[in-house]
Amino acid sequence: MGSIDKVSIAGLLLGLGAIIFGQLFEGGHLGSLFQPTAFLIVVGGTMGATMLQSPLPVFVGGAKMVIWAFAKPPSNPRALIEQIVAWSWLARKEGLLALESQTAEVSDPFISKGLHLLVDGADPERLREVMHVEIGSYEIQLKQSAKIWEAAGGYAPTIGILGAVMGLIHVMENLSDPGKLGAGIATAFVATIYGVGCANLIFLPISKKLLAHVQALVSEREMLVDGLTGIANGDNPRIIESRLQGYVT
């Protein structure tokens, strides 16, 4: 896992802190914002709806990806550029078959596949075509997983309203005790706060952050394919390096 994203953590704390301190400054009680029943309705209902719309692998993948919102996924495009340029110089001096010794040192299956195609003498356009098919599949898989958080952000406000209505029904059933009506209504609307708050402070921002990371990872793979294609074409290593630098600037 990459470095901790301090901006994401600060943003989450700032958003939650603003709501909590706003409640206190208005003379409200902090305890009125904590309603286990409302929390259960909103979180459980949102999770259930999201699971219903998503295949299990997609849902599990999205749940695992949440850590990317606070710690960047492993990625080092500049180091990869250096590696590609080194391969380019090696191929220029000793031929493409010299790269076969490099395949054993590569742990990433995608990079290994590209090197094997290069060593096998695949046509540059054929190499690009084969690798782009895999990139497309990789991008679709990651985007589907990341978008479960966008889906959760869409369902949460509605589930929050549902929780509020359920709370109001409970209040209406106890009209014989007017002294409890105010507190009961306030408790009912906490579910709406949870729904709207979770959607706009947590679920939707996480989705956008994950999609940004996905785009960066896809761009890194496209850069690799561009570099391998340049090696297959016999381009000058300096030209390859200059072209690949455009991906990280």
C-alpha cells in the first residue's frame, strides 16, 4: 500500500467536525445525533440495496478498495519509466531475446505478459492490441467495484427518509403522550441526517477518489504498453523516455 493520503483524512475529520460543532454551537446536545436505531436502518438498508445491485465479486472488491481513499495504491510510474528505458537500451544493444532474462525478475503478471510478447517477437500493433484488451478488462473491473460507493451514495438519502418516516409512524402511535412528541420527532429525523451525511461526506467522495486512482492505474498500464511498443518498433531509448514522461507530467 502506498503513502497515507493526509488530505482525505483531514477532509473527513473536517466534515464530521463541522457538523458536530455546528450542533453544539446551536445549543444542541451531542447525544441527540447518536441514534443506534437510525444508524442501523441507514447503514444496513444502504448496504443491502448496494449488495442487491452488485455481483458478489464486485461488492467485495469495492469494499476492499475503500482503503485507497486514505492510502494510495502501490504505484511508481517514474520507476517504471526507468525500467522500460533500461529494457530499451538492453534490447537495442543485444536484441529482443536479451529481455527474456528480465521476465524472471518481474512479479506483475501484466508486465510479465508484455515482456513475453516482446521476446516472442510479436508485431508492435498486435502487442498493443493484446495488451489493450487486458487493460480494458482491468479498467472495467476496477470501475465497477469503485462505483458501489457511488451507488451507496445514491441509496443512503432515500433510506434515511425511510427511517425518518418509520420514526414518525412510531411517534404518531404515541400521540397520547404529548410530552414525548418533540423528542420523538427529533429522533426520527436523525435518520435523514445519517442518510444525507453518509452519502455526501463519505460514500460519494470515496467513490470519486477511487475512480481517480483507477484512472491513474490505467494510465500507468497504458504507459507501459506505449513503452513496450516503442521497444518493439526499435525506437531510440531517449525518444521512448521523452514520450513516456508525458504520462507523469
